[in-house]
Amino acid sequence: MRENAMLKRWQAGDAVVNGWLAIPSAFSAETMAHQGWDSLTVDMQHGVVDYQAAVNMLTAISTTAVTPIVRVPWLDPGIIMKMLDAGAYGVICPMVNTRRDAELLVSCCRYPPAGQRSFGPIRALLYAGSDYAKHANKTIVPFAMIETRQGLDNLDEILSVDGLGAVYIGPADLSLALGCEPKFDNEDGPVLEAIELVVRKCREKKIAAGVHNLTPEYALKMIDKGFRFVTIASDARLLAAGAQRVLSVVRTARPKSGPATAY
């Protein structure tokens, strides 16, 4: 079976730099994959991505060594198993609030007797290899998103679930849950305190902690705090930012238009 390079990085003590794909395009995903990200996440929750687009994007990512991950829309066994069958090596699941939620997530990512995943890895066999069924349980990484007050309150119980591979913080939803303005890259206040609590608890349990960031500078700060999975912006945000930089240079440098000239 093809190794999960993300797991290999964690075992070596390294952080994984993750890209985020909200644009439903195989070409866009392939372009991102060739830029050198450690992993790429296809966002089916808030990205404008449906199942067929996600499969095409996973296929495009597999032209590289980048680890393919999918954020599913919800804690729903059907879509979790379907995306694993499509070749995802990690599943990020929103709104995991209790131990029971985390147990269900892990169970959906594991074949019996360790879990309840149904067998039918139609594309995963092509991506991972013919011995997929033998090694999948130890290769697939379930990520539980911690983004609510309830999730924070139940953090110790969630982290105690056997087989949970990582935790992922959604700062915007977490901000709302704590009565703050939804934003990324919090420098102080209750959201940063919650983020620091999560990474500290994850270190104690030896579970990888991940967080979504707006800028690379903030992502580096999170790595210094102990995070081992950092997402930076998204394909849509990077596209917009790049276009804005280009236009700013041109509009700043070109001379102002003079009076109209008749030809």
C-alpha cells in the first residue's frame, strides 16, 4: 500500500503544511498539488465541491506525492466511507462535540472488527494498491474538528478515543462559540487561549493537532506552539490575493490618465 507521507512526517516530528481546495476543479487541484504542499484538503463542507468534482480533484492530486485529505460536510457515515473509497487518506470531520461523535468518526474509517466501514474501495485500490484492505486501518487518519464550546468541554473524552488520528481547529466557528467575531489568526483573547488548550492536551495524548490559518506567518507561530498540521488560506484566497497584488502594482505604477484625446 502507498504510504501516508503525512504520518511519516509526524513520526519524524515534523509539521505538515496543508493546502485547502474550495474550487471544484481538477486543474486547479493539480496546479496546487505541484507547488509542493505536504497535503491538500478537498473541502466538501464550505467549498463549492460535490462528490464528482471531489473524485476528479483527488485523481489530479495523485499525479504528485501530496497526501490527499477530504473535509466531509458532516458526521455522516455514508459520505465518510464514500470519500475513503475515492482515495482520501485522511478525513476531517466538522463539529465533533462528544466522545460518541469521535467514536463514530473513527468507526467509519475502520474496517471490521475495528470499525463499521463497508468494503468497496473502488478508486482507493487504484491509488493505494491492491493490498489496501490489509493496511487501510493503520493508514487512514480521522481528524476530529474542535470548534464548539461543547467540543472544548469534552476535549479530554474526545482525545481518549482509540484510533483518533488528529484534531483540527476551525477558528471561525470556535470564535463564534466563544462569543467572539469569527476570524482567523487570533493574537489574544479567549480563542487563542482555547487554541493553546487544545494543542497542549493533544501533546499530552500524543495526538497531532491541526489548525486553519490565514497567513504563513501565523502558521509558523502555531508550529512553534506545537501544532503538527497547519493549513494556510485556501486556493480561492490565494488566487484572489495574487490577483490583487498584480493589479495593485499596475494601478500604482501607471500614470494617471490625462484629458481625453480625439482620434
